[in-house]
Amino acid sequence: MTGLDPRGGLGPGVGHRVLVAKVGLDGHDRGVKVVGRILRDAGFEVIYTGLQQTPEMVVAAARDEDVELIGLSLHSGAHMTLVPRILDRLRSQALDIPVVIGGIIPVADGAALQELGVAAVLTPGASTDEIIAAVTRAIEDHAHIN
């Protein structure tokens, strides 16, 4: 991957490593694969963990791969259980990695998850530009805090 933006020039993700994951028993992986491709085309180095990951597996992969952001795709309705477990696990291991989530997330749940520390919530229909902007913003905001 050269990091070239398909529209010409360098993409906003050049030099950034992100992990995208499916947590829990959710077998719907088309969206996470599309998002991974969008990010890869924007220059991000993308690590995809595959289906049915546990929160512990996601955090271990993020640590081992030295990523700057975790992107989670959730369609099972278990987001209010699984995402806090991931955030707690990151904190317990002193890993300061922003988390962006996407999928079927009700507005009230998205707001509650952001209060817990999720950097951004993307819902179905998010555009390519919105996805890239949310991930880029989360990485940049995190870099300014640290």
C-alpha cells in the first residue's frame, strides 16, 4: 500500500495503524470489511481481527499490533455490554487507544457510550468522508491530549 488517495495525493491515514473488529456472536461482517477497505484506500494500515472476537481478544490484538485506534462494528444489540468491557479492559491495561464504533446503535445508547469514552459513533449510511473524518479526528484529538 503506497498510501495514495484514489483521488490523487496522499490519503489522510498515511502513517496511521487502526484495528477493526467484530465483537461477540454477531456474524454480519460486510460493513466492517467495507469500512476496512475505505480506511485502507485512505492510506490507513488496517488490521482486521475477524468475526466473533471477545473484548479481551480485541484489546490484546490492539496492544500487540500497536494501533492508534480501535474500530468496532456491532449489529447484535450487545453494544451496551461489549463496548464498556473493551473500554474497561483498555483502562485496566493502561492502554490509551481511542475507540470508534459503528453499526446498529440507538441514539441514546450512542450518547451513553460516548460518555463512557467512545470517541465517535457511526450509524448505517455514514458516508466514506464521514468515516474517514471520524477516524482521523479521533486519532488527532487523542494525539493532542497526550
